[in-house]
Amino acid sequence: MPAYHMACVSSATSKARISSSSTDLQKVNMNASTTSPATDAIPIVMGYSTDPVGNGFVASLARPGGNTTGLASSSDDASPKQLELLAMTIPNLSRVGLLVNPDSPNYLPVLKNAMTASQKAGMTLVSVEARNPEEVETAFAALRRENVGAILVVSDGFLLSQRQRIAQLALRERLPSMFQQREFAEVGGLMSYGESLLEFYRRAASYVDKIFKGAQPGDLPIEQPARFNLVINRNTADALGITIPSQVYVFADEVIE
């Protein structure tokens, strides 16, 4: 049996990092990788991406072309429902903070949809930015001054790594919080509504298998998630003094006690 080596590289924080990740992978002479595209030398499997067509990573979802394939998030489609769930949970919610990492190539589609959804719902969306741990603290201070009633976090690799601190700050500021991934709710966020990262990575493995068996990455269509999951942290709701309405609980896939 041939021996294979796997290298995991995250390049979610910036396009410059994508290029750097490509160089790292070339140095170890990988046959396939689960990262973002930046080189024609090796097959690329995207374990998680947002708007890969708009970001110029692939030609289309059906026919990626080149050496890149994998999975694409629909997190930009989830933001209207995330705002709706917050509005159902928080009476008279009118101002919502939006925490983003502006260095991430993934946040613009989510920001656009969230802005459109908030305008339709008659809400004001207050966007704050964080590129490093210090700016996370600064962002919450800005939200305090803006007197928002809840916070929606547009996740990326960096903000995911800061999930415990973000959940703690939201609780300290008495802000109901909404996230894209369960991992945030697991560490104290109020709710998450979005895709399962574990499912993304499990499905990415099937792409690697197909490439090892001779498939061309550019011929393998980009997959998108079949469903979103709603996770509610009841302990956080109790700590915030929030009663989750029954019409929200009925949609929950998981309730963390």
C-alpha cells in the first residue's frame, strides 16, 4: 500500500496567507491538500470556503476547472434566518452588532446578505471589525457604545479560534449572541444556526479519496450543505435572563443544557 502524508493548513485570514499556504504545501510535495487554492502544482480540496466563485478560486460550482474542488459554505444564505431567530427571541430588537474579520475573503457575501435582511426587517446593523485578539476587545467596547441589543458573528478561521473569548465577552456585556457554527454555542454562545464543520471535513475526505483514485479536481463539482442546524445553549439563556420562545425551540436540532 502506498504511503500518504496529510498536511492541514488554514488560509482563512487573508489572500496573502493563501499564497503562503501554497508555498508551504509545495515544500512538502503534497499530492492533495485540504486548503484554499493558490497554486497549479498540486490538487486542492477546499474543506470549507465561502463564495469560491466570487473569490476567484473556481470557475463555477458545477465545473470548478483547474486544480481545485471541494466544499462551499452557504453561510451567506443563513444570515437572514439568523437575524429572524434573534428577532423572535429578543422582543423589540432594533440594533444588532455584526462582528467581522475584514481580512477574511469570506465575509463580504455574508455582510451583504445580512445588511439586506436587516433593512427588510427594519433593524440597524452595526458592523465592527477584529483582526486580532486586541481588536476583539475593542469591538465589544464599540458595541457597548452603540447600544446594540444582540450580536451576530461572521465566523472565519481567526474568529473561530477566539470563540471562547467572544462568548465570554458577549455574556459579560449581556448581549444575546448568534453564530454560524455549533462550536461557538458549545463554549457559551446563545445560539448558532448554520452548517456542521465536522460534516464539511468528513465530506472533504471523499474528495481526497477520489483524487487519489485518479479523478481530476476540476471535474468534481463543488458541494454545498444540504441543511442548517440550530443549536441553543439553555445555560447561556438562563444567565442572560432570556426565555427562549417555544416557536424557536421547535426549530432546534440541539439544546445544550
